[in-house]
Amino acid sequence: MGETIAVVSGKGGTGKTSFTANVGMALAQLGYSTLCLDCDVGLRNLDIAMAMTDQAMMDFTDVLAGSCSLEEAAAPHPQQKRLFLLTAPARIGVGGIDPEEFRELFPVIEEKFDYCLVDAPAGLDSGFRLAVSGADRVVVVTTTEESSLRDAQRTAMELDRLPRDRVHLVVNRCRKKLLKSLHQTIDDAIDAAGLPLLGVIPEDETMPLYAGRGEPLLLSGNDCAARAYRNIARRIDGRRTPLMKIR
């Protein structure tokens, strides 16, 4: 059986969707069949982050309605074996999705895939609750901004149904100079959110260039943020991997 990991954030702009796309690809590169599921109903953009714009013809509501199978709806990545995208509907709201039917989708997914990464919408409303409803683990993505850390702490409080060791923190867009200027350390971020640390991702100014060209970061020559995503995938897989230093 596979494992479902919901990727969440208390506010927008933390890099949650990029995390889902890149860690999903890193898990596929480790040899695992990996499904990236967009749960941002009406505002989907995981396909852009995965360089798969317009390649997913059907969404998860088509599977729920029985219009197609999971295998038919999950679009294979054109460049990365074992990586697939199941997109969200663009024309209905989250209120149009039956939560129980949606939860019943995950046992089917976990029979077919080793990992499912669910890209949740930002915030803590019904879309968030839908995204985490079938999760075995949750990753809270934050930045070093005080408001983002506060939102991460609030998000953690909403996940009390899960054991604390099944909820993890990722600190994104870290810059050493910024951390020093704010008199803030990664330990401070961990303490503020109250969660165990899964990984640290450095600020990488080249990332928008790859996104603009439709080139997946992990298939490029990038060795900055890409290495951080690969390290996180290894930790998810249970491998002992040291944190990379932020330069």
C-alpha cells in the first residue's frame, strides 16, 4: 500500500505547489510511482509547476463520478517516468465535492501508487479539510517571515487528529543573510511552529527561469534548491540525510 502526504500552508506564497511538484519528481527519481494530486479546486496550477500545462484532460471529479478510471485520469509526466498528475476541477467550487466520496478515492490511489502528494489550497477552510482528509502524513510549508510562522503554528493546531510525528515542517526560501538580519535561526522556526523539521529549502533566484521555460527544476542542471528537494524526498523515504547548509 502507498502513502498519502498532504502539503499545506496557512497562507499563500510559501512555495507549497512548487514543493509538491519537485518532491514528487524527486520521489519518482528514487524509483517510486508517484501521483501529484491538485486539490486547489477552481484555482489549480500544479500542472504549471510540473511543466504539464493542458496535459491532464480529466480531473479527479471525473474519477469520482465514474466517468473514467484513476489510470485514465492520471496523466503521465512526459519527461519523468513514474510521475503522474491528477488535476483539480476548474469550473466547480469545493462545495460541489462530496467529502466522503473524495476520501474513498485514497485507498484506490494507494493501491496504484507508492506515494500521493496532495497540493492543498492555502488557508484553513473547507478546501484544506478536504485535502487532509485522506492524508497519512502532512507537510506544513512555511517561510521565515513571522506571519508565515504564525500561520504554520495555527495550521498545526488544526491537524490534531494526526500523531505529532506524522506532521512535519519545511522552511522554504531561506537566505542566510536574511536569517541573520532578523536574529532568527531555523531552530526558532521549529519552535514557533511546534513541528519536527523535515527540510530546509534555500532561496533560489533561478527557479522562475526554469518555470518560465516550462523546464522541470529537477531535470535541469540546478544544484541548489533541487538538491534540497531531493534530500527531503530521501527523508520521506526514511533515509538518513543531513540538512544542507544555506549559503
